[in-house]
Amino acid sequence: MKSSSILICDKDVYELITLKDQLGELGFNVITAVSKKELFEFLGRYKIEVLLMDLNLDDSDAIVLCQEIRSKKEIQQPYIIIYSDKNEDYIQITSFNSGADDFLIKPLKPIIISARIKAMLRRSQKAAAENMMPRKGIIIDKESYKIIKNNEMLALPRKEFEMLNLLFSNPNKVFSRTEIASEVWKDESVAKQRTIDIHIRNIRKLLGYEVIKTVKGIGYCIN
């Protein structure tokens, strides 16, 4: 299994080192931080997949930090696990509401942490695979609205991207103009205009005429 990068933030240096060693023995690449400053420095410098944070830190608390991390779109968002020796329901609920993905009660068991992290990463990989759909030499990344053809990054206006994604997501279906208008514009009246035909023409110019097939009298589908 590929080594996953984990960032642990804890004011207790002994617990920090112990947890780092234990997770390292289980195959993870572990980075440690003892302050908010170090935490954000490492999030910006490294590709962190999972962030483990003690609830109470010297210069902040994990709930506040979680909210800050989730608000910073320039940071590659990690899975966040908060841990504490407090098991009150309201603390756990507040943690989840702040953007945490999991909450653990001390004493921590590295084998349990490892199992939870691996489960999170499996779900992440599955979601990524579903978002990246390769068809006819074209890759559509639904999450980032990117299109790659022959290793070249291409750009489409949002509505044209959504039309292409609709067709690619249903390769065996022929979509009428009314169905496309309903799915993409949420307005069937768009089908009565030339809007859809114009967008199809633009998509073909960018990706090739052969990508989308016209089914006469019905609509469009992936060729």
C-alpha cells in the first residue's frame, strides 16, 4: 500500500512522538506539529491526506482550527480526525459541525486509527475514480470541471461542461433537447431555442466532431 502522509498536532510532545512512532510502524508517513503556526505551515508545504488533532492545544483548539482549515480553499483539504479524553456528546457534535470527519476518545489505539484512516482513503479513492471518467480518449474530472484529451488540459464554459458530463455519464442513452434543457438548465423552454445546438457545436469544435452523435429527430448521445 502506498504510504499516506499524516499530520499530527498535539501540545503533548511525549504523546506526539509516541503516536508518530506507532503509526510509522504501521506504514504511514507521519509529520508532527505542536502549534497552530506549524500546523498551517505544514498544510501549505506538504500533501497531507489526514490530519489528527488533539482537541485542546496551547494556542488554539481543534474545533476552531478545523473551521479555519475548511474555510481556506487554497489548502488541499485533508481528512480531519479530532481526539480528546472528553466524551461529551456536545463536543463531538460541535467537532463534526466544524468540519471534522471523525472523533476519537483517548486512550488512542493506533491499530484503530490505522483502520479508520484506511477506510477514509478507500472511500476517497473510489470517489476520485468515479469523478474521473475516461471515454474516447477524454478524461472528465467532475469535481474540478477539467477536461483532458491527449494529455492536454482543455476548458469549456460551465453549461457546455455540464452537457458533456451528462452525455458521458450515460453513454448508452440518447438525450432529447428537452431532457438536456431540463437536466442542465432546469428549464425545458431552453430546448425550443437554438442554445443547445450551439453548445453542441462548440463542444465538437473543441473535442472533435466524432465525440457526440446526432440521432436525427431525437437528440444527442456519445458516439
